[in-house]
Amino acid sequence: MPNEADELDLISEIYKPGWLDDEREVETIMESQPFPAFGNTPAGSDPIQLPDSVLGWKLHERVTGKPWPSGSQGNVGSCVSWGTRNGATLTMLAQIAAGSNEEFADIAQEPIYALSRVEIGKRKLGRNDGSIGAWAAEAVRAFGVIKRGVYGNIDLTKYSEARCKEWGWIGLPDELEPVAKERPIKAYSKVMSVDECQRALAQGYGVNVCSNQGFRLSRDSDGFCAPRGTWAHSMAIIGYQLGKRPGFFILNSWGADAYSGPMGLGDGPGGGFWAEADVVERMLKRGDSYCYSSFNGFPAQRPNFYF
């Protein structure tokens, strides 16, 4: 297990700032949304009895036959696109597990990054890396997402830092916009508390959390990482547990090699960790975290997490 100094060196080596805290931009985006607050949606107000735990990566194993991968954003501040992609992936997995005929798609991060910064953000960040959670949420609603694959002379089969950087300035190529619009996210809503986050996850709605909260890179015996320092960062919340140590499973975008220590309940993806519920509450209160629905209106639903 690395000591504090080693972790600081590792973070400075691999971490790229990627989330911009801009309340005015968030407010502008949310003013036009039909479901700005998850707590006011049918799913957010449904008197659901929460299961003791939700382990979203188990749905990935069930639907695809493979473990949820732990990818790395690399040397570009594209974390918002990763957090959005992973949150939307959980929503898609729950929908399929509930009986939808939808085909599973390995969602590409580069289009989300491009659309959020250029088509939605209007290049307000210039050449600097990063994006805003609300921009990315609006990008996948207004334009949609793209499955990894080959489209003409554009090869999107693997994540590319260089393409992320380039498209983050020039935007999504015009020929790919119709492809994205074949698979839109129908709605998104702001998640502001652990109660809302639990309700969202229990009904199969993945969450992207954006905040300034940092963590240690070493997990304790229960798989939890202690809060420490400041990260202007976006990650996905894909699980929770109640009981004696309530917490949430956060999937980062720095790869599995960034972490050490036991995985804890459910043996989640190596690029993630458990975080205490009170810490996640503070993160959500920053006001730029969202869950995603493939159904208009966030209907109350009961996906089967048990198999």
C-alpha cells in the first residue's frame, strides 16, 4: 500500500483537471429541463423500499458476460465524458436487464467530450481541457451517444487521447451527428443528496458526480478510500450499500493500476472504490451531478439486480 507521499506523486503524475465548477452555466442548462430535480420525478418520489445494496457492475457481467472495464482517460482532462458515459451505461444495462430489446453499446467518450465542449459549451473553455457536468448531460440528451466501432474513415474502436483532445476543440465531425442521434438519452436530472442517489441507483439510473472532493488511492479493508485533498473531477456512482457502513461505489477514470487494497463488497471494478455516505453527500451538494434515463419522465421502476 503506497504511503501519503507516494500517493501525492502518483496523483500529480496521472491526474488531469477535467471538471469546471460553474454554477451559472449549470443554471442556464437546467432552466430548460423538464426534470431539473430528481427528487421531484416519479422515480425520485416513489416510496420504494431500498434494497440493502445495488452493485451495478453485476448487471454488466449479466448482460455482456464480461466484467465492467476500468479504463483510463490518459493525458487529457476528459473525466466528465467518462463519468457521463459510465452513468449512462448503468442506465442502459438496467434497461436491458429489465427486458428491453435494446442492444448493449460500448459508449465512446470522445464524442461526449466534443459535444459537451463545442456544440453545448460553445468553446467557452478555449484550448483548456475539461468540461461541465451539465454540458455533458445536455450533450447526450440533445445529440445522443455513439457506440464504439468504425464509421467510414473514423475508427472509434478504442479510446484515443489525441482524438479527445482534437475533438474537444473542433467538435464532433458532422458525419457522426446522425449516428449519435440514433441513440439519445431521453432525459437527465440533477441528483443532490445520498437519498436521491440511492433511489436513482435502486431503479437503475446511473449517476455522474462532479465535485472538488479528493480521495486517497489506497482502499482500506472494506474497500473504502478515505477523503483527502482536492480534485476538480468527475466520476460515476454505480453502486451503494446500506448496513453498518453505508457508502457508494465510485468508478474513476484513472485505470485499475491507480489503486491498491481490497475491493470490498461485491468485488467491483479495479478502477473504483467505496466512499462514505457523508462524503458523497458533500460531493452531490456541489450541484453538478446527474442521473440519466432512457425513458421520458423517469418512471418508477424495479430492475432486477438479483440473479
